[in-house]
Amino acid sequence: QSSGDIALDPQNHNTLYYGTGGNVYGFLYNFYGIGVYKSTNGGSNWTGPYTNNFPSAIFTCAIAVNPNNGDVYLANGRGTGPYGGGNGAGLYKSTDGGINWTKVFPSGSSSLPCYDVTFDGSDVYVAMEGGFWKSTNGGANFTQLPVSTPNYVTRTQISVSNVSGTTYIYVLFRHCNVLPDCNTVTMYTSVSTD
């Protein structure tokens, strides 16, 4: 089984979540997964895979636990169609410890590859294909951040740091200037006081 990411619950270090599948280089190489596994004893034993409301295959780019409330988020980097298209890509959320999942962004049947998820307090930040979004209400609604993305992005990561009320947003792109030359990395920093 291919591996995507693993996350530790900041509130309980014995609880881990393991997201299967992976989206290595965007549209170039994708390895499907079958769900999320969970351990409540530091990795000695695992239950799962939990698949409720996931598509038939997932491509875990990131899995993370909100340190404020224990909600688990999974960034699914591809859809189930050819070359990663089709339905299923997006940000998924579990409020019951990884057992059941709901796609929170994009809403409905829309599909958009999601590459990373991180938190600043109760705010949720996600890196998606074509841009970056922020939610201040646990993923119910998202607002796009004013960050321009280069062409042919194949891997994106986002990190957030809050220092004395000022939020610093760091974004890392791996992208192609001209296909198939995909070895360019660009870092972007944004500062927000809200």
C-alpha cells in the first residue's frame, strides 16, 4: 500500500492518523490509496482503513489534526478519473476521530486537487491547485488568499506562523517553467494582521 502522510494528534500523542496513497509530482506520478488508518496506542496497533464518504481511491498529499479541537483534515490531491481528473479531489474533514469524512472544499460535486493543510489557531489554511484559501469557521466557508501561482504547479506547501498578532503565511511552489522541466522552486511570504 502506498503512503501519503502521517499525523500526530497534538492533544493525545498516542493517536496517529495515516493517510494512504500519494500525489508525488502533481499530474506526473500518482499512487492511489484505500483510506485512512488510525492508531490509539502510539502505532503499535492500527484500525481501518476508514473510507466513509471518500472516493473509491484517494491520493493523500497531507493529513493534519487541528490542535484546538481534534478535527482531522485530509488533502486529497487527485480525482478518480484519468490523469487525476474527475471527482473526488479536495479537502476532507472528520469530526469523529477519522471514522467518517466529509468533503468541505470545494463544496458539492466540484473537484479541485488539494495539496496541503495547516492551522493558525482555529483558522484553516489550504493549498489547492490554482491558489490558497483560508477558513475562519472550521471549513464551512473559504476565502481565497491574494497569492499568485506560477504555471504548471506540481507540488505546493503552506505554513503559517503567528507572532504577536501578526500572521506570516509561507508558501512553497514546485513548478515547471517549461514542461517537462519541473525543477523550479519558488517561496512566497505574505503578512496579515487580521
